[in-house]
Amino acid sequence: MSILDRFPKPAADSLTRRYFEFMKSRLEMDLASVPQEDFSLVETVQDLAKEPAGNWWNYAFLHEPLRNKIPPEEQRGLFQEAWAWGWKVADECKERYGSSRLSNVVNDMGLTLEKPEGISNSSRVLFAEYIPPSEVRVYRRGIREGKKLLGQPGILEALGGHAPFFDVLLAHELYHVAEERDPNGSWTQTYRYPLWGIGSHRYCASIGCLSEIAATAFSMRFVKVDWSPFLLDGLLLYGISAEAGASTMCSMLKTVQVAKNLS
């Protein structure tokens, strides 16, 4: 029996089913690729929370369109550069606004912070988003359902007793604000990867996941959590849909292990 067989199946036209099918295609996996043993949320969170930031590069590139055109060792190097950039921007942001309180930074940036209930957008499930030029949304349902999971024995402890989901999501979006407003051009926006060349002509392309990597690093640095915020991709989703969350976290375990094997 697949672990996903242990969870109730949503209706064929439900958001959960549509999102799960979308994630299956994005992750290039099917139900057969999910481990065939009982899925333990606590053990999975414990394992993932212990992984240092550097082991998440393979997962971070999982959805990148250029993934197959960039050798793994270069993906790892680019991850490290983007991660360092996100930490740098976090430190600069604290220095510039003179505060580590996110509410103060939001006000000083001239942003409007909205907290809508809904989290769906077509085939995506959103937990937070930045809407230029000055609105940030953090969706309540994802956080509320995620906090319910903290009541399960061992989950909060696995996160070091510190699970500020709202702050982590908000800080992630604040990086995107700082990125867009950088007068010198943020590295994550200006970097171009050389794909091919003929003579003196070179074709280079941007790498979209670098922004997400830097934003994840920014949130970890700013909010001061000991676990990688990438973990929330699966944990908060699990609060919405156990099957989709389990699938995502299994993919995390797999990609992190591959990254470790390649190190």
C-alpha cells in the first residue's frame, strides 16, 4: 500500500486533487516513487529540520526550467552564492531600517500588509506573495493549518521549539521587495548563466530559482530559525492536504539525499 493510500482521497474536482496532480508533474514523479512504508510526519520533519542549508541545493533547483542544462556542481555553487546574497541583504536590511522587528520594516518600506484567508491561485497553493509595488499578502489558512500540526508530539521540538511561520513567510516576501527596489540591480535578478556560444556571440539566461533561494536565506537569517525555511513548502502544505504534503516532503528527503551523495 502506498503511503498516499492511507489518506482520504479528495474529490476529483477539488483544489487538493488539482494541486496534487500539478505537483506530481512538476516533481516528475508518480505515486510509485513515494516510499512504500508508513509515512511519519514527525520523523520526516525531524530528519529535514536537521539538514544544514547547504544540503538543500538539489531541492531548490528541482523546479528550475534550466535544471537539466546546469551541471550539479554548478547548481551547488550557484545555490551557495544565492544563499550568501540573501544573508547579506538581510543584514543590510536590519542595518538600514534599524530594526529586526518585521512590522517596523514593513512600515518603513511603505508596504501594505494584507492577511487574506484564501490560498489558491489556479493550480498553485499560495502561502504568501508580494504584489508590486507595495503590497504583501500572507494567507491565514496556511499558517493556521500549519500551527495545528505543532500540537502533534515532536513537531515543535523538531523545529527547536521555534516555529514563527508568519514571520518566515513575511520575511521571504520582504526579500522580493528589497530585490525589486535595489537601485544597483540585485544579483539574483541580474545574473545570467551562459548556455551556449557561437564565435563571439553568447546566449545567457536568468535563473529564476536564485531569487527563491536568496529569499529563503533572507528569511532564515532575519527571523533566526535553525531549520531551513524550504521545509515549510511541505509542512504547511501537509496542513492543507496530507497527501500532497507527504509527497512534497518525500521529494525533499530524496533530493537532499542526492545532494549529500554528490558532495
